[in-house]
Amino acid sequence: MKKESKYEEKGYNFIINTLKHFKRFFTNIVTDFTVFEEKIRFQKYKLSFGERDDDIYISTFPKSGTTLTQVILYCLTTEGKMNFNHIYDVSPWIRNASFLRQKPKELASPRVIKTHDKYKDFPKKTKGKIIYIHRSGMDVAVSMYNQQKNYNNSELKFDDYIKSFFKSKNWFNHSKEWLKNKNDFDIIYIKYEDLINNKRNEIERIISFLNLKCSETAINRALKYSSFTYMKQHESKFGDQPIEKKEKVYNKFIRKGKEGEGKKQFSKEQRKIFNDLYIDKVKDLEKKIFINE
Ligand code: A3P
């Protein structure tokens, strides 16, 4: 290559790299603005949704049994007619509703509200009580992997997904902060595993925590309509839909509803990484809450 061409090539490289930097810089700014805009939008949503002393929040890390708990609470707090199109009509996920530019719904008290908020994003002075559902992190990972694969990326490999699960540490940090409950919210902690294996007992704990007056009929409705079989049969009332794809996905949301899949699917190395993070962030808090309960 001639000397002049070499200089020319260097010049182009310089321009390309500079443009790349600018692009990254502006993309970050756009992302920051979008996040900020969503925050403000949510504040506005909450202003019109309002707050009530008897609001009931179901707080979870995704794929921990949120929907099943929404159905239980819906049955315990209403006549349990199940005559809604989608569970979000009677038990909204307000952060998502705001994101989707939906209007807040008029709901009778007590309202049953879903949240996946990180602890730090859940406003300190929120009124009402919180039911926190905690599920084995390994099972959550398997459930999330299947959701990602079925809804967003059919090519996704389990090993790749697990790498990102560890890298983000989202489940570990989310659980840690909610189990710690630094702000002293009025919370009852329920394990997904107890909920599916000993549902009546957990329902009774919820009733007593919320001081609800429930008839035996209401309890039986909660047991029946939150069963895996019923929810699977009526999946369109419960399932989320893919955000990016146009085609709807059915029969994939109420999936297996079991405990212990993680232990089977994680390799020895993956179990070791999981356990190290689990011991560091979650184990002691879990012990304190669930052994003394
Ligand atoms: P799996 O994917 O392991 O089957 P969320 O509602 O928080 O998204 O949780 C979804 C998980 O709860 C899925 O777990 C789903 O199958 C399970 N689930 C939903 N309804 C259930 C029910 N009635 N009984 C037991 N598990 C249920």
C-alpha cells in the first residue's frame, strides 16, 4: 500500500472509532432518558391509582408463583367468580400497566397488586401489606430459561442462559434485599414450595396475616381455582404475552409447577457457582425467616 493510502486508511479508522464513541455516548443518554421517563410516568400512574391502607401487594422475583398467589388472593378477597378475561383486570401489575400506557383500573378494596420491583425501587412509605413469595433460585432459573426460550428466543441454550443468570446476580440480590426488609414493611414470607405442597396451611397464614374474614367456601374456591390443573386449563386468563413478538403464546406459561427441576438440570459446576452466591447472599436470611416462622 502506498504511503498516502496508509494515511487515508488511518484517517478512516479514526473517523469510524470516533463515530462509534459518539454512538455509544448518545445511546447511553437515550437509555437514561427512557428510564427516567418511565419513572416519571409511573409516578403519574400511581397518583391516579392512589394508595389505600388495605392494599395487598404480592411481591416476587419473576417465576416464583406470583400468578398462583394472585388467584388465591382474588378468591379470598372477592366472591371468586373467575369471570375476568385476564388476572391483570382484577389484580394489576401496576409497573407494567404504566409501561404499557394503560389507565389505572377502578378496583374495590382490598386491592391485590402484583410487583416485581427490586426492594430499592419499592417506595419506602407504601401503604398496605406485602406477601412475598420466595422460590428456590435454581428452580426460578429453569423456569425463567423456559420462559425466555418459549417467548423470546427459541435458540437459547440453557448453559448460556445460566451464565447470564449468574452474571446479573439478579435473583440473589433481589431475594437478599427483600428478605432483609431494611425498611420494615409489613411482610409475610411464603415459600412457593410450601404453597404448592401445603396450600391450605399457607392460605390460613395469609388470612390471619391480612385479618381477612373468609368463609370455608372462599377457601375452597381459592384451593380449587389456584390448582395447577384449573390454571393450566384456563391459561389464557393468566399467561403473559411476549413483548417483542406479534404472535401470542399459549400453553407455555403455566408450565410444570414443580419443585426440584433446578437440581436436575444444573451441572455440577453450575451448582457450585450457585451455592457460592447463595451462601454469600441468601442462605442465612432464608434460615432466619423460614426456620423461625
Ligand atoms: P414453572 O415454569 O417451573 O412450571 P409466576 O407466576 O411468578 O410467573 O410463576 C410461574 C411459575 O409458577 C411457573 O413455574 C408456573 O408453571 C408455576 N405455576 C403457575 N401456576 C401454578 C399453580 N397453580 N400451581 C403450581 N405452580 C404454578
